[in-house]
Amino acid sequence: MYDEGTAEVLSLSAATVERSWASARARDRRARAILAISAMLGAINLSRGVSDPNLSREILQRTRDELISLNKSAKAHLALDASRAGVRHGS
């Protein structure tokens, strides 16, 4: 039922990740896209399923914050890997 739409969303998301993380492997980009989409959709579903508006907002905000944090950590890790690769190649 969701196969075609999910595949299309994952492809588009992986392409977005690809532009910002050019050095990441295709498998890693797809994994990040799956994680981000799953977390966002889960957060939306959970936030809509609770009656407390404060909890609803917290679910969305914390999911957003954690995804941003993961993205920053991964970018720093990729930059460090690229830096180390440059040192090895230069020596």
C-alpha cells in the first residue's frame, strides 16, 4: 500500500542527504534518510495521538532537536574522516 510512495520519499530524502554529505556512502545516506523519515512520521503520529497539547509539542520538539543533533554529529565525524584522509594522502 505504501511501497511506491515510501520508496519515492526515501529516494528524494537520500538525494537531499547526498547533497549535504557528498562523501558519505550511498548506504549510509539511505540509512540516514530512513531514520529521519521514520522519526518524523513517528513523532507526528504520537503527537496527534495524545490529548495533552504540551506533550504533543514536546514530542515534536525533542524529535526535531535529536535529529538536528545527530546530523551535526555525523557531519563533524565526516569532516574529521575527510581531514584524516587528507593527512594520510599528503604524507
